[in-house]
Amino acid sequence: MDLHKQTAPTPATELRASDADRDRVADILREALAEGRLTADEHAERVDGVLNAKTVGELEVFIRDLPAAYERPAAPAYTPVPPRPEPGAVPAEADASVVAVFSSAMRRGRWRAGRRLHAYAVFGSVEIDLSEAIFEYQQVVVKAVSVFGDVQIRVPENISLRGTGGGVLGKFEVSPLDSVDSGAPVVYVDGWAVLGTVEARPRRGRTVSDILERVQDKVDRKLRRHLGR
């Protein structure tokens, strides 16, 4: 078996559905109800199914008999996630470390993520919130280790997220994300949960572009106030 052989890309229909995907399908169902194509009961039943759908393919089942489904893309145009950095490509030394031993520690707000982050929770809790972070590099590696502790990692919902790790009488859970933007940051979470928890997932409503726009808006306001003096 060739371990270096590149695997085939995941079909779009098998990708995990995002909130934006669910909103798109819900809009189509709403239009179908208004046009009389669906009864109120049919609409309610399908909307319930949309809320519980896990993949893009499961969502498409609820609109495949509606004309509007063929007037717009059946699925987002996802682009392949860049290959994982080769060993040595990302320095082994962390740009930032967050450690909690019988305590709690966090890193959140507007901060520079760097290329490598380390999180250690020993009988404690660690929170790393990247939802407002500045991504200076496209690929960011987070090493997370929990021993009788809890490590929570949050990312913007429009980046890509991957995880490699496991649990020993604990839980290691990373919710995969695939961005539609080939230039979006990719966060890789590696680690172990020993009688503890490591969890990484998106923070809904937070996107990299939205954050940049808010920061630019603040800069523009300060500039206008300065020029108005």
C-alpha cells in the first residue's frame, strides 16, 4: 500500500453542510411554499429535515423536485484544501503557548495566530479562540494535549479545519470545514485527550472577511476624525 499516494477529493455531495448551505435550501423551500408548490405540512416536514441534515447531498434531497433547485448551483464550488505542511515546513517551536495546570487559560480577541500554537490542559481548561485572530499564514498548526482537562478551539466559519489525534478514555473531536475560497486559512489540530477533552469547531457568525471589514471601518473612522480636526 502506497501511504504517500494522494487520495481522491471528497465529492461535493459528501461534504459536511454549513449554515449557509442550510439557509440556501431553506430559501428555496420558502419560495416553493409561497408559489403553492408545497403545502404547509410538506414545507414544515422538509425544513425539519434540512435542520438535521449532515451533508450537502442530504440537503439536496429536499429540493430535487423543485425547479428552483436547478436555477442555482446544486452545491458550493468547494476547492481542495492545500496539502498538509511537510515535516519541517512549520517550525517545531510554537509562536504561542497556552498552558493551564489546575487552572484556566485563554487566548482570544484580536491577536496574531502565527504558524504554530501549543495548548496544554492538565487538570485545567484552555480556550483558544481564533474567530477574531489575524492569520499571517495560510496554514496554522495547533498542538492540543489534554490530561484530565479540557481544550476548546474556535475558528471562523469560512476557513478550512482539519484534525488528527485521538482520545485515551477521553474525547478528541474536530468538526471538519471546507472553505469555498482556495486562499482561506487552514487550521490543523493535532493532539491527544487523555481522560479529558479536545474539541475544535467553528464559531458561527464569525468570518475572516467580516472581521477585516470591521477593523478597516474602525481605521476609516479614526482617519476621518483626524482629518476633521
